[in-house]
Amino acid sequence: MPRQVIIMIGPMCSGKSTFCRAAARAGYLIANDDAIVQAVHGGEYTRYSKTLKPLYKGIELEIIKTGLALGRDVIVDRATNMNLHCRRKYIGMATSLDAQAVGILTVNHGPEEHARRRFAKNNRGLSYEHWLQAAQRHSLEFVTPSLAEGFTEIISLEQAYQRFIPSPEST
């Protein structure tokens, strides 16, 4: 079976990273933009710097490229995958590396709910208003994913758990 670049699509606090933690336990490699920022800054996400964005992106792309070269499937976990432009980069990378691009679409409960969840779960020292603005921006950028983008398939988060995460009785 060809390797896969699995692209998480959904707003912040919609279950993407929770799924990715389970997928990592099942052997998938995860390219998570938040984790990369934290790794670069010793666990301090608030040290994020726009001037270092090329570094963060380079690390993310290296995880994907090297993971596929090692024969591993890679999951891309980032909130900006709501927009078409961002997804195109990962689909193009998958295609260029002879991998399939699979989309996993989470449920969107609206910007207010996702901002509330982010603020309550881990606000990273930022205000609810900050998270609401981010959620609203992501919501405005959202384009419903389609196979025409180059995805091999697009599945729901529920389907992803069934397909990619082994049940306890099967392990």
C-alpha cells in the first residue's frame, strides 16, 4: 500500500490533536505545528516568532519528507488546514513523493465554541478574545475539502478512528 500524508482539517479544539495522540501510539508520525514551535522554544509556545516561521515550516516539511522516505505514514495536524491554499502544499508534497493524500474532516461547532474550548483547555497565556479572533479568521478561510483538490479520499474523524486506530481487542 502506498504511504499516506493524512491531513487533519478542522478548527482548533475539534479533536485533531486528540486523534493524533492516539495515532502516534498506533505508530503514525505526527507533524504538529504547535509541537514544533514548543520544541524550538524549550516548551514555551508564547515564544513563537513570525520571523522564525521558515524554520518551523522547514522542520515540518522535513518530518513529512523523511517520514515518508522511511516508509511511514505522516499526519499533518494544524488548524490552518481549513484553507485551500494550505492543504494544497501538503497534497502537492504527497503527490511528489508518491504518497496518497487523505483528508480527515472534524466537526465544526462554530468559532465561539472552538475559541471557548481553546481558552479553557490551554490558552497559552493568551486571552479569549485572541482565540476568538483566530477561530473567526480560520472560519472565514474555510473551504470544504473535495477530491478535486487531489485527495485520494476524505473521511470523517469518526471514520478515521475506526480505520487508523486499532481497537483494544485487536492488539
